[in-house]
Amino acid sequence: MTRAAVHTRADDYPTRAASESWLDRRDPVCWGKWTPEAPLTRAQADEFDRKGFLVLHDLFSAAEIARLQEESRRLRSGEADLHADNVVTEPGSDDVRTVFRLEEESALFNRLACDARVAGKVRFLLDDDLYLHQSRLNYKPGFTGKEFYWHSDFETWHAEDGMPRMRAISASVLLTDNDALNGPLMLIPGSQNHYISCAGATPEDNHKSSLKKQEIGVPSPDALTGLARKFGIEYAAGKAGTVILFDCNTMHGSNGNITPFSRSNAFFVYNAWSNRCGAPFAAVKPRPAFLAARDPKAPIGIVSGRIA
């Protein structure tokens, strides 16, 4: 069963129509104005603006990484009393694929989400206070970890969550080594400036199937081929502790993992406080709160210092 959009606002980024189309971005990529006091170098800020993503190395100590890895293991092992709605398993098995709402499930990951080494940089890039639109632990086990198909996060967040503008950034904190072989994040640099308005109406409760395999809100092979030919494809690799920041409209995905080496990342979506979500633009009702925070009480407090 499909439904039409219920919003009444003007929409610069229409999607889920009868046919696919390309639109130019109408929002900045880097909202902040660089100064010598910024938490990123000018070269880093320019790279994020140009490519739509930035890879940051050596932000955390070995002890901090080990503590986060142990907490990740605990969350996936069954030892933690996780809310059932926050857990998604791999297609065809009970292996944990994703744990949502990390800030609620783990005090340690809540502290990581507020860390100035990550959130402070995002606050500069968005030039606003922040709240967590979504958080999750992504786990791609060895041999059986499934792919995440190409998509722009903003297309879904706009269509199904009601996020108005492209003023959100994702931070992926690598908890294991990510290399070319074990299904790392792949991105199309420059794609953040082109919005692919996807074809097909949103099925009711689309999230129930899209969390395992996304089929609505994904670009056509022709659109992806056009983007890849224009901009190329890069993958983001690094040792555990590497942080990847990427714009909400940067086209990205990842291959399956058939190596023996698992891949695990903590993932935080920071939305600008002024960009809080309203009614969905192309769905009858918003997705559940574990996928999209709808009533944040206040911006997050950004904290300096080492993670205990």
C-alpha cells in the first residue's frame, strides 16, 4: 500500500515521484566560515566542501579504542539488555547487523557522540548547535556481512523523516580496521552537489524492509553510472579509531564482507538544531523514533577530554 506525501511546505528537494530526476543542491556543504580558531585546518574544510567527506586519523588513543571495542562486543554479544526495536539482524540469520540509539544503550557511546574531537568538528561544519538525528552500531561480520546499497541518506531523511534542508553530517568512527577488502565505506566525491530525486512511492512502514535491504529511495543504475563517471568512486579506509565525516547527500554504499575479518563502526548522525524534522515530505507518517529523533529536548553538550 502506498500513500502520498502529507506535508504542506514548499519542497526544494521533491522525491518519490513517478520518474527519477536530477536536481542541484540548494544548500551549502560547509556552513561554517573558516578562521584560524576552527577545529579543522583550512585544507580539511576545503576538502569536505569539495568532496563531501573527510577522513580523520589518530583522533583517539589506543586505550580509548580498546574500551570502545570492548563495549561494542558487549552490545553485540547478548550480555546487554537491549531494546528489541533497536536491534536489526542480517537477512536470513539472527546475526546482529545494527544496534540503534547508541546514546541510550551505552553511556560510553553517548560520551563518544558528545566528544569535541568529533562533534566539535561537525558543529563548525554545520555552523549550528547539534542534536543526534540517529545513532547506530554497524557490524559487518566476516564471511557473511551483507552489502549496503548506494544511496543518499538525505533522500530518505527528507522523504520519510521530514528533514527540511541538507544541514546534517554523519560521523563513522571505525572500531575495527577498515581496508579495501572487508566492505569499507565507498563514496562518490562531489555527488553531494547533485540530488537524485528517486522514482517510486513510499510503501507504508517502508523501514521494516529497508533496514535489511533498501529498494525504495535508491538511484537507478543509470544515475549511479552517471555520477561515478563524472566523479569517480573512492573508499574510506583506516585503522580502528579513524573517523569519517560525510555530508548527508553524499552518495555512498559498501560491498559485502567475505573476508574472515569483521568490520564494526559506530555511526552518529548530527543534525543542525535549526533543521529539526517536521512532517515527512514523501510518506504518510514518520519513521519510528529509533530511526529519527523527533523531539530532541536540547542540543547535545560537547565535551573535551579523553574517554574513560
